[in-house]
Amino acid sequence: MLHPHRSIVVAPSPENPESIFNKFVLNFIFEDFSKMKNNEHWEEEEEDEEEDLEFSRNYFLAKEVQSSVKKSKRKITDIDVVDEQELREAALHIQPKHENEIARLMDSYTAMYPEWLLSLSCGFALLMYGFGSKKALIEDFASKTLTEYSVVVINGYLQTINLKQVLITLAELLCDQVKAKRRVSGRQLNSQSIEDLLTFLYEVEVEDKDFFVCVVIHNIDGPGLRDSETQQFLARLASCTHIRMVASIDHVNAPLFWDKNMAHTQFNWCWYHVPTFAPYKVEGMFYPLILAHGSASQSVKTASIVLQSLTPNAQSVFKVLAEYQLSHPDEGMPISDLYSVCRERFLVSSQVTLNSHLTEFKDHELVKTKRHSDGQDCLYIPLTTEALQKVLLEIS
Amino acid sequence: MAASSPSNSSLQPLSTAENDLQPFFVLHKASHHGKDRTSAGQGKPRKRNKLSLRSPQSANNPEGSSAEECDPHLCQKTQIEAFDIVWAKIESTIKDVLRDLNASVFNNIQQWVMECFNTTRLVGEPSIAEATRSFPVLNNTTPLKVYSALVITRNIEFVDDIMTFEELGLFLKSHGCHVAMLSSMEFSLKNGIAGCLKALLREFLGSSFDPSDIQTLASWYREQDNYNKPLVLMINDLERCCGSVLTEFILMLSEWVVKVPIILIFGVATTVDAPRNIFPSHALECLCPSMFMLVTPAERMDAIVEAVFIKHCTTFNIGHKVAQLLRNYFINQDGTITSFIRALKVACLLHFSTEPLSLIQGRVIVEDEVRNSGLSPETMLKYLEELPSYARNEEVDQTKKSMAEGLSELLTVQKLWSTVVLCLYEAGKYSGVRLLDLFCEALNQVLYPSRDSVCSKRDEKDHGLSSTNDPCQQYSIMQSGGSICQIVRKVRDLPSGKLDQLIESWEELTVDISEIHEKLKILQSSVRCKDGKSSRRNSKDISKRGVSKGSIHNDKDSRMSNLHAIAFLDDLVRNYLRPIEGIPFHEIFCFKNVEKLQLVLIGDPRRRIQVDLLEFHNILHCSCCNKSGKALLPSMHDSSIMYSLAQEHGDLINLHDWFQSFRTIVLQHTNKRKQKPKQTPLPKKRKDMSGSEDQNDASIQARFCRGVTELQITGLVRMPSKRRPDFVQRIAFGI
């Protein structure tokens, strides 16, 4: 039986077949990724992209033999989902499987430590991949094997990471090593641009050739590091003489971040396949539970965790919105009003800054948009008054 | 198993829980103990390699040797040092090769820069008043042009060009130019013209200025020391620059060309037409282009292979399969020298980390460098003796002699091998055979005995040869196929002038190797003899019988010369082209572990993460899940169950269905358990957990949610969209 979509693949088109194929492939590979990179345009682009992507997916689906499954019409709401609090509670107490086997697997990787250390010492960077959280493994490797070197850990799975602060910390660590009094003191480091810091790290001369500072990046493909500029900075950081990188990736398409110069020359990855099957506990913390997705209220806990990971300004913007909602429970807050209040309180300097905060909120479903009766777009927080008050208490 | 659990818990100390939510933190600072150890072990940094490489053995007495053998720290140090030495050697070889290849182009470019510079100087130096004004000098009605060189890189990937342009920059600097290098990253819409200027000033003046202004550059250039040197700006990837920004930049440069006579050098990956596609006509008018060509990646590759693997074949070498991997990776996937060099570096690293014998190599190379001689078996033997395993062995003395023989044989055989490859490559230049292909073939051990056996057959029928139709077919190398065969075929048809050239070049190549050189002498004499005959006969022929018949004879004779040349090659290939992997002790400098190299070099997360999920029991080796073949069991990992189930869906997975099938599989377990009459006494906790049906549901739902999240983290599924709230999308199809 022919796959229902197969006809689409061979459908005549004004474009030449090769370009269609290329489009398929590119779309297919990048569909998910381009979206991850441009979070702000997610909503708007989604609808147009759907059409295009239908094509590319079907091209590959047509190649699958057993995929002639009828599209099911069942709804997610048909599942008798338990109360969200209960679900979250249960999620915290999931019985782990194969505990012993996983422990044994982790132990077996300790045999690789000398090899990894050798790779680092010889100027390579390590890239760990494979299913399961590799956080514990890498930190264990770092604390057992890299005792002679300073180690800085970046948690790439978090939403926002201030790369400049990381660079300052690294520069300070290197300065500690260079005992000679350098012109660059700690205070000066703070006022330098990322560009200058990278130049400093690149050019700093340490007498001991074997000396390096190790930068561990959990999830270098994580949301906080996903834009191409950050990746470029990381690549430049990795190419510094006295910096070595140990990073992990979980996303199957993560290598698409890097062009050949970055991957081969700057990062200089040695790939190591280390599936651990350990649960993604911290890494998955910020992902919404799919079954709780449809329900109206977000839990207080997730909201406050997300908010705590944001900058104080972002938190204050959220507070402005929350206070408005508490005082006007039934209507949303027009964006322009929010902007003027935030400006008055010196929370944002421009509409762009505000939008970036809002994007962040929207990504975590802390804020949603609805259309007011007068046609204006209004913002609201999808939490009950009670929950909102709790959130405000927690973040203040 | 039980013993290993505590170590697992130790992997997740409680204190890190706080750190988990920090964007970044310092795990630990370098320990002082460690620092002391490194500095003490290192001694004076300058002499570090030689000192420490020699010291461990002499410092330790035989009793201490076993302890030393086990000391991972010392072992690692030796590994690192050996790697450093060997890699530094290879790297400098490669650099020299590339420099030689680029030398003529670089010289041409430098001459052109000087010419341009002198021409701009003819226009005249602007007065101080003019030069310090904040607007450009416009003394002519016709605008001056910006000299620009288009360096055609003949390369699809820009990564190799970065290296080449850096070299060019250094070259020009050493010839007295101010050089700035910008990349397409600076010429992006986001940076705009201000970003370009800032980067330009940073490059020339060494620090950033705010606000960046070309006038700053103009007044800097006015300073006497600077003014006598040409200003060169290199942009190595023209095609990747943003056209509008670059256009604006060039228009600005052309206005300021009197004060700041910048000479542009563009790296062009496509064709000479590239500027025409990028710039509008009014910008094109400002450019005065010249063109230069770099060598192709394939030529560079051959030069590198020749220098690293053939001429210096005893520094570090690779086995046939590794060569095959590198070749295929270069030809089919990557095509860049950078990746090839990197792959070589990784191979070198793995060689030292996995091959115990490799450690001798680093030491021997150090020793030999001191004496300025080639790798010698005596030195090697000396270090072999010092190996702890040999020191403990009493039978060593007896085997010493044979070992020395073995080692020196290895070196001789390698030398012969490399000479033969070079001879073949020289002949291959007429048929366009790539050295990389030839190199792979020459390493192939499978071909070697077959060549041999075919030859022995030939020897048996040796006498009946003249009667066969094509005398060339008698040679085994003609029958093998591949590039060697291709080379020999070409030699068969080579006109006599070129053949003489070839033989001459062989003479140069073989001059140090007496064995081969003698054979070449025989070949030369037989060819000369034929030549002499034919020329004598020719003169007679011309006078007596006319030209046509003479030329036939001439053809026949030169064909005989070609046959002699083929016989010579055949002899070389049969006797001396012994692949390194067949020779004892080759492990010392030959890396063969192709699987390992492939794993470390080319990660394949897209496939492997899926395989992890679908075939997890191959990794976990659990006793509970791999009994039943493909059937899904409740004991399996939740995400694995879910991903296996997802395979049954099309591109869209209905969440409801997915959940239900997951639930069914997970509940199989409890149903079966309930059927069992004798239930093992479960702890109360477990009973509470699975107490009511609701709670059970909650936990299944939570597990399902976590499974989806995990698959989302790996990027294998995409979350429901607004339009399709009940479906997730599969991203990866087929492994």
C-alpha cells in the first residue's frame, strides 16, 4: 500500500528536482534547530513553516517501510490526567530503573579518565555525547582527574548564562597563576568587553606550558548557549592556549552549531560516546510536563525556579505585570502600559529590552497574550490569583 | 553490583545540588600539591623534553621499575612528551611543505603589493594640513582606484584558507607591510560599517577606538615610520561577506585612498566573477583587480602525504585501514587539509595513548635529533633495553641480536618502500594518479602477497613469454588494477622523450638506495643500448629505405624500452613494496586502530543516540531486558520504551495513543506480578507507592512526561504546536 503522503514527494513542481531535494534535506535538518535559535519568532513562523516541513518530513517518511499508520484523532484531553500537583509529586518519586547497571556503566568509564586527561593535555577538547545525563560523570572526571588544574563549570542547560562573568572568572584564575603583577587587575577586568577579555585570555603568557584552566560545559547545546554569537565566543575561548574544554551535548543536531573552523580548529573536539542512561534531572527541570501542558495553571514551583534564574530586572518586570493582574484580575495588561511603567521604574531602557524579557517569559509560559475586546494585545500570567501571590512571595 | 552503587552516589554529592542552578561556578582551583609536582617534574622548561625523557630510567633502579611502570602519572607524562615531540616534528614538516607550495604565489603577491604601493606614492604625499583634515583628499576629478587582489583559493571550504591567509599575512609582514586581516564576520549586517572600521583599527593600530573613525587611521598612517610601508587589508572569504556592508566599505576606502592607500586582498572561493556578483557597478569601478591562484587542495594533500608519510616514513605512520579512512573522509566528506591534519593529530594522540611500544619512539627521536642522524636501530635498541619489561627478562640477551636485526630490517624495508612509492608516484605524474590513492594501495597488505604469487606463476612460464600477444600482461602489476596498474599502463604508452625524463628522475630518487639504483643502472644501460641501435639503424633507414619503415622500427624499439621500464617497476613492486603492517616491530611508529580513530574523530550523535535508546541493553548488559528479542518489556528504560513505540508512528505521534501504548506495556509488569501467587515480601514503601489505582496512574503519567522531556532534550521529538495540540513530531527517521 502506498503511503498517503508519498504522492506529495513526487508531485510535479516548477522548481528543479535537485533544488527541491536540497530544500527537503535542509529544512529537515534545520527545522527544529532554527527554531530553537530564534525563539522570539517561534510563534509567527510556525504556521508558514508547517507547510514547508510537511514536504521534507514526508520525503523521509516515504522511505520508511512500516509507516502507513492512520492518523489518530484521539485527543490529549481524553487521558484522565491526574491533578497537576500530584503529577509533579509523582515525577519527583519515579522509581529509577537499572540502577546497578547504570552504576556499573559509570564505573566502567573511569577507565577512560587517563585517556581523556591525555587528550586534554595534548591540546584537544572533549565532547561527550550519548543518551543520559552526563553531568555527574563529567564532574566526577573533573574532580578526580583534573585536581592539578582549576575547573570552571558552566551549566548550559539553564536559561540565561552571562558569558562575560564566566570570562572574567577565567581571566582571574589565569591571573592567579601568572604570579607576576599584571596590569590587568580584577577591577579592570570587569570593565572590559568580551572581545578584550577573549584577547587577554588568548594572549596571556604562562610560564608553565602544561598549565591550563579547564572549562566544563554541561549542555553546550543548551538554551542559554544556543545563539551563534555565544557559540563563536565559546569557540574562541576554546582556542586559547591555556584553556581546555570538556563539554556535553544531548541534542542530536547539536554539531550543526559549528562550522568546520569552529569544530576542527577552534574547539578541536575529540568525540566520546558515553551513554549513561542517568535521568536528566536538572537538565529537564525547565521543560514543561507534557500532560500538564494543557491545564490552565502552572505550578508555583516551576514559575519561581524559572524566575529565580532570570536577572533581577526581568523579575521586576514580571512583578509589575503580576501586580497589575492582581489588581485587575479579569483583564490583561496592554504591552504599552507595561512598557511605560517599566520605563518609569528604570527597569527597561527600550522596547527591545522589554520584548526580550517577554520572550523569555513566553518561552516558559509565564506570560501569555490575549486579545482584548478593543483589539489590543494584552499580557496575562496563566496562574490563579492565589498561585501568583505565592510566586511573588517566593521571588521577593 | 552492590559494590558499585556507593560510587554512583559519590558521583552526586549533595553539595553540588546548589551549584546545579548556578549559571556557572568554580568546581575547584588548581591544587598546590599538583602544581609542585608539575614544576618539580619539569625542571627547566627549555630542556624539559630531553631531560625528562631520559631521566626516568636512569633515576630508577630495577626494583623501582615495576613501580614506575604502574605510576600512571609518570606514564602519562612520557606519553605527553612523546606526543609533543612527534607531533611538533610532523607539524613543522607540514608547515614547510605548505610554505614551499605557496612560496611562488606569495612572492608574486608581495611584488604586486610593492608595485601598487609605488604607484600610489607617485600620486604624492598629502601635506600635513591635508592629511589631518577630517575629510578625504579629492584632488582629481577622476576618483582613484583601490588596488585589489583576487586570490582564487580553488577550495570549497574556507577553513583551509584561514591557514593560508595567516601565512600570507606573516609573509607580507616580514616583507615590511602593515597587514590587517578581517573575516566575513566583521562584514555582517549586524556589525555594519562601524563594526568594520572598529575591527580595522584594532588590526592596524592594535587597540580599539571609540568612536572608530577612518581619520584616526589616516593620522596614524601619516606618522613617518608607518608611512613608508604599504597598508594591506586581507579579507579571506569574500563570498561570505555581506555585500552591502562591503560595498559601503570599499566606497569609503576609495574616497580616502590618497590618505590611506589600503591595498585589498580578497580570498575568492568560487570564480573570478565573484566580485561582480557581490558588488554593484559603482563599487566595482572603484576596484582595480588583479588575480592570483593558489594550489588546489588535492595538490596540497599530495605534497603533505609525500613529506609526512613517504619521505619521513619512520617518524609516524599509519596502517592501511587508517589510511583508507582518512582518504575516504577527505575525498567523500570533508575535502579540507585542516581536517586531514587534525585527523592525523588525533591518530598520533591515540597512538601514544593506546600503543605501549609507541613510547620508545619519542625517546629515540629525541636522541637522534641530538646526533642529527636518522632513526637508528642502535638507539632504538638502547631504549628497548631500558624498558622495564625487558630489564626483568633474563632471556633478553639472547634475543637482543635478533631484535637488532629486526629493527634495522624494519628501517631498511621502510626506506625501500618509500623509494618505490616515490618512483611510482613520479611515473604516476604522467597519468594524473593522486599520491593519496597510491599511498593507500601501497599500504595494502592484501595486495602484497597476491602480487608475489602472481609473479611466481610468471616465473614458471618465463620462457614462453615472447609468444604471448601482449608482453605487458606478463607483469603482475598490470593485472592488479588500481592506481599502480594505471601508472604502469601509462608507462607502457609513454613516448621515449618522456620515458627518458622519467628514468632520470628515478635516478635522482634512488641514488641513496644502492639495491634499487643498481637495477636502475641496468635499465638505463639496456634503454641506452636500444637507443643507440635504433639511432644507428635510423640513420641507415633514412638513407636507404625511407622514413616510414624506420619509424616503425623506432616504435618497436621504444616500446621495448617501455617494457624494460615496466619490468623495472614490476621488480620494485614485487620485491620492495612491503606494507609496513607486515614487518615486525612496526607497532612502534605505525598506528592501526581504525575503529578507535573513527569514534574519536567523527562523532555521530544523530545515529548513536537513537541506537542508545533502541538497543540500550547492549550497553547496560542488564539481565532483565535482553531475553525477549524485540518485544518491549516493562523493565526497559522508559525513554527506550517510548522511543521504540514512537517508531511505529508516522511523522506525527498522537500523544493519547502513545500514552496508552506506553501504559499498556508498563502495566504488563504489574499484571504479571499480581498473577504470581507468591509475591516477594515488598517493603512497605513500595506497597504505599502502588497503593491505589490513582496513584499508580499518577506515577505512570509522570514517567510518560519525563520520557517525553528526555526525548525532547535529545531533540528526537518536537513539542505539540498550536495547530496540532495532540501530536508531537518525530524529528529523526531511520538510523
